[in-house]
Amino acid sequence: MQNTVTPTHCPYCALQCGMNLTPEQDGGVAVVERPDFPVNRGALCGKGRTAPAVLSSSVRLTSPLVRNNGVLEPATWDEALGRITEALSRTRTEHGPDACGVFGGGGLTNEKAYTLGKFARVVLGTSQIDYNGRFCMSSAAAGGIKAFGLDRGLPFPLEDIPKTGCVILVGSNLAETMPPALRYLTELKANGGKLIVIDPRRTRTAEQADVHLAPRPGTDLALALGLLHLVVAEGRTDEAYIQERTSGWEEARAAAMAHWPELVERITGVSVPQLRETVRLFCEPESAMVLTARGPEQQSKGTDTVGAWINLCLATGRAGRPLSGYGCLTGQGNGQGGREHGQKADQLPGYRKLDDPAARRHVADVWGVDPDSLPGPGRSAYELLDALGTDIRALLLMASNPVVSAPRAAHIEERIKSLDFLAVCDVVLSETAALADVVLPVTQWAEETGTLTNLEGRVLLRRRAITPPEGIRSDLEVMHELAARLGVEKGFPTDPEEVFEELRRASAGGPADYSGITYRRLAEENGVFWPCPAEAPEPQQGGADAPAPPARKPLPGTASGTASAAAQDGEDAALDLLPDDPAGDAGPTAPAGARQGDAEPGAAAAAHPGTPRLFLDRFATPDGRGRFVTVTHRPLAEEPDDEYPVLLTTGRVVAQYQSGAQTRRVDELNAAAPGPFVELHPRLAERLGAKEGDALAVVSRRGRATAPARITTSIRPDTVFMPFHWPGEGRANTLTNPALDPTSRMPEFKACAVRVERA
Ligand code: SF4
């Protein structure tokens, strides 16, 4: 047993809390506090603390499984890989390359996401690849790109939050989804800042708020427009900023003025005095932020809703200013990096667009293939899953469990069952893996090294701490083997660092430029914010036109803290950390809008320090201006009616994570959150004659789910809530609506019409 401590990161959410792992006598690891990582400073939620339990779980897969006569049975790796190879080859021959689908996940490391996209396009030649992150934050990504020309969840580090004057938190329950992040809000309040929480439920996060607005689900767009109306009416716009840094204001202003406060009160249920108080608290301080999460984003108008909140920031001069702006709180562990490296249906590594000829040439050159051989954009996640068994005949799936997590899940389960062939890589027999023809057991977080990019855009190194059990292989090894068996001998290394070196070259010059980042830097600097080109930036000249640097005290050990402290010393600490730079020939420059936020004027630097803060000089649009979008309120795809008179909204509980594939295998977490429930207001419960714990059936046009009643005044009387972590009778996603946002292709998870009955 090695007597070492391995600094690494949690396997679950996008906060990517730092933790230390120490070896145990039985060959496992224990989690120990890691106070040097600035994001969580040692704090962990119950999921992070208990994460090693999944490594040694008795239900862990330790052998490949193949289906014989309808039953999954243990098999050798050779047989399992042989079956996958044969099925994919046959499908391509008989139905064409697009009959092979690939479905990835937001929990895959950057290296795996990159390799999976390359595998789909180079080995299979299919356009049909997307991933479950499409269900997570695609509307925020689309909204950010429209307005700012670039999507990075938070364009500033979390450490800025306590120093701003006001935060509007829209549709996020941080207290349950990422508890260590709650301290940023409590510190904000301790510093005198104001917190406004917008959520149909009075969550544990909402209880911390100075103002809690509880709009009717699906009306966040109208709410943002109503606030902007009041900003204009009360003369609180920043006209100089609008003139200098934005475009499209007149049209957006006219749209907002059509949403007068009394109308917005009728649509949302939020009173006019509450709207006015929100505007006052948001506009009076020097700085303010809007942070959104899945509430406003998982709607069939999610992109427009995000645009409306960004409009509010632009009109008040908040975006691209120190300690201010709009940000999205990404959910999955690598929700940010997972969308940057090519597993999205429409994107290539470096966050490049698949239909951009220059991007295709660049990536094809790195991959050593003809650009014309790369397929074009494919279907989005729900559309891909909906095409299973018809246009798509065989599917390779990694790090996802759509039987539980997809909208209209019973229908998707049937589509999966109708496939000619399904191969799944997983660590346990998830509900989706249980339907597969071949299941491959793969390594977990503590058994492999790789990088992830957290919700701040901070690239992190997750380190291998223990040897995986006998019979387990990594996803990279799986793709290497399958590529070779399908005729591509080279280009699919199994060493994560080797993959990362190629990813650096592929991303060079793109919006998400990683070319200046190395494993060595990640280890020594505790993470680096992208964009980080291989070239050092020109020294900042400062002067009257330069925005003031953010007023903050850098935390020791952060990328930003390292750079700032080094700059004060007249040298860049990163200088000594870079080995020979294989990406140096690419000669990339930071994308428009990316400022080397922390370098002090006059500081010479040989290595780019990364970019904790974006847009301080200009946005990443062609003209450098932030773009207002012209948006108007529209109803949900499915409004309540006589047959389905109640709204359902869904979300997470603190002790479970996403589809629960891992956390439902941890005793301590199951004890804390053993199953689904239906949260409803006492008035609705009274109408139903239901008492606490009674079995309720929630019925939508797509199916029926049953769970015990949890009666509380913390939810609106017209709305019920169900967590979505469980399969079977209590599966909330049986009910949810797959109506898609026209831009992001995000399904409308967050609100649909249901009726509630005694079961
Ligand atoms: Fe931190 Fe998220 Fe892991 Fe909890 S689940 S310890 S909040 S990274």
C-alpha cells in the first residue's frame, strides 16, 4: 500500500470540489479534506464524502457482459469487443454510417469527450453523435453565444460573487445541488450584498434570500422582460455603456416596453411591488450579477429566456464589467468541458463549429484526415434518441443513463429496446445498460487521470489514486481497441496526457483554446482558466481606456491568484512550469473578448496565465459589442387545461445525483434520500383529500408516475415538484415534455401539465 495523498476532484457536479484521497488497508481510498483548492476550501457535500463507496460497490461491474438468448452473461473482453465491432461494421455496411449512433455524457473527462467525438467522425464516419449535456445547459450556451459571441458558464470566478452588490439567482437551488457553493452567497450577504432568488419553490436556497420571487413555472422570460421594462421606466439604464458596448438596444427596448408590470404580474404571479423592489436592489449597487441554472434554461424558450436576462445585464451596464455580469451555473461534473471538445452534434474540438470550413480544415489537419471526410452536424440528443430503432440501428453509449434522464422516458426506453444493437460503457448496470447487448465495465474517477473544466471555465487535473480492479478498462482503452478493430490503427492513444496534448493542438486558436495548458501546469497551479493560448499575451498598457482591474484579493494557489501575485513580483510564476510546448507552432491568439484578466499593467509574461475574467475589454462578437436579443413572452409548450390542470416541475435533492446510477448505490445517500416524492401545497392536498405520505399518481400526456405525498407550503398551489433521480414507477421523466427549444434543442424538462390523483 502506497502511503501517499493524492489531490484530486469529486466525481460528481460542476463545482468539481477538491479533495484528497488517502489509501486504505483494503486497497480502497478514503476522502480527506483538501483546503488548498480555492473553490470549496475543503468543504464537501455528502455525495463527495461518500464517493469512494461506488469504487468498491458490490454491484460494480467487473467483467464485460454479452446478451445470450436474452440474458446478459459474463464474457471475455475479446468476445465483447468482437461483438461490438461486428455489429457496428454490419450496421454501416447495411444501412450506412449514420445508422450508427454515439451518445456521450457531461461526466466524461475532456480527453474522453474529445476522443469520443473523434471516434464517431473518424472511425464510424457518422454525424449522429450528441450527449446528455444537451439536456443540461444548451440553452445557456446558445444564449451566451448569441449575446457575447462566446459561451463559458461563468465568465468570472466564483470568488467574485461575494464582492458584488447584488445577485439575482434564477432557477437554481445551490443549497441542494452544490452545497459548498452556498458560502459564496452567505459571504455576499455578510458583505452587505443582496440576494434575490427566483424559484417557484421556497427552497433552502430561497430561504437565504433578501427577496424570493416565486413565479409560475415557465414564465421567467416574462419576468425578465418586466424587470427590464421597469429599468427603462425608472430611468435606470446605463446609456453610455449601451452606446459604447452594445448593439440592438432599440428593438429589445421596444419589446420590453410591451411587457408592462401589471401584465407581467398577471403572467408570472409576481406582484408589481416585488418587481420594483427587485429592480431597486439590482440597480442601486455599483456591481451586480444574474446567475441562471436549469429553471429558466430547460424550457422550449430557454435560449430566449437566457437572452432576456442577459438583456437586463446589458441595459444596466453589468456585463463585461468587474464583479458584474451574467453567468450560468453548469450542472454536470464536466458540463463545461464536455461541450467544448467535439461530442456535441454540431461542434468540433475547441468549441469550433462543425459547419465552418476553416474549423474543419484545422481539426482534420490535427487528426490527419481529409476535411471532406468529416460528416456534418447530426441530430440533437432527444432527436437522436427518438430516431433509435428507425434511422439509427446501433448505438454506442458512454456515461449516460437516458432511460431515467431523458424526457418522455418511457417512449425513449421503447426506442432503445427497438435498436438492433446497443453497447454501453458503465461502472454499474444502470437502467440503460440493463437493456444493452454488450456492457463494458470501465474505470472510475479515482482509478484514472484526466482533466475536467468546472463551471468557472477552470481546467482541472483529476488524478489516478488507485489501481482499478482486475478486468476493468478505461473508456480510452475501449475506444483504442474498437478503432483498431474497425481499421483505424493510429490516433486513439490510451494515455490521457497524450490525448490532452492532441486536444491542445486541436483547440488552438478556437474559442475554447487550451493550447497553453499542460498537465504540469494544472498540477502546479491548481487549475487554469481557458482561454489559455500557447502564446503569452502582450503586456497590458493600462491607461484611461482600460477597465479597472477587479477589486479583489486573489486567493493563494488559484490560477488568478498565482498570476496576480507573480505580476506583483515582476515575473510570471507560470514561466517555470511549462515544458516544451508541442502546441507552440499553432500560433493561436486569444479569441476576441478574452482579456488576460489578471495580468497587471506592465507585467511581462512568457506563458499565458489563463483568463479568469472574460469580456472586460470587449465581447467576443465580430464588432466586440454585446448583442441585445429581441424576445417576447410566449406560453409553455403545454399549458394546464381542464384535463391536466396542474404544473409539474422537477429537480434534484442533495443526496442524489442526476439519474442516480452512482448515488443510488451508496447506502448513506439512499438512507438520506430513499426514493421519489411528490411535493404539493396543502390547498392542493386538501382538494385531493391526500395526507402526508399518501401515494399519489401524477399523470401527464406521456405517462404516469407514482410517489408519496410531501405536503409543504413552500411550493405554489398550482405546481407540484418531483425529483428525477429514480427509475420505475416514480420516474419523473416519464411525465416530462420533450418539446424542444428551436435554437438549443433543449427539451422543456422544467414544466408540463399534469393531473394529480390518489394512487
Ligand atoms: Fe462538491 Fe458537487 Fe462533489 Fe458535492 S457533488 S462534493 S458539491 S463537486
